[in-house]
Amino acid sequence: MVTRAASKPNQAMCCLTVGHIQILLPADTGLKVVALLRGAVDGHLRYDATLDRVFEIDGELDVQYCAIKAGQVRMPKPPAAPPAPAAIGHEPLKLPHV
């Protein structure tokens, strides 16, 4: 899916940061997501024996929008092939005379 989003060379893109997660999106979609998250709060779901599940609010949700130009998007290079294992010789092991 990342390649599909980055495949249009002149498409306006954005980096949407929600908490500690950064997502690359088309700019128009990113603006819609920011609008949808307006008023959302950060927190976590925990289990409470008497109420089952409880959502505890930690504070306001940190949402940031940053425009990204097409030239600023880079795909990671594939990892280099590991070195070939050293060849084992066919001569028998020679032990030193003691």
C-alpha cells in the first residue's frame, strides 16, 4: 500500500503524526483524518473487575499535519546480501606434534 500511495509522482502528500506514530498519506486524505480526530483524546483501555472495561483519559491527542513534497519520499534500500560463507578445505586437519 505504501508503494501505491507513493507511486503518483506529483501527488501532494503529507506526514500525519498521531501521538508517536507517523503516517504518509495523500494530502487531501490527511486533512480529512485531522478533521475527524478533532476533539479526540489520548488514553488507554484497561480492565476493571466491577465495570469490565474502562477507558482512562491521559489528555488531549497530539495530532500534527506536515506537507511532504514528492521528492521528499524515499523507499528504503533493500538490505545487502549477507557475505557467502567461507569455503571449507578438503585437506585433513593437521595437528601439531607435541
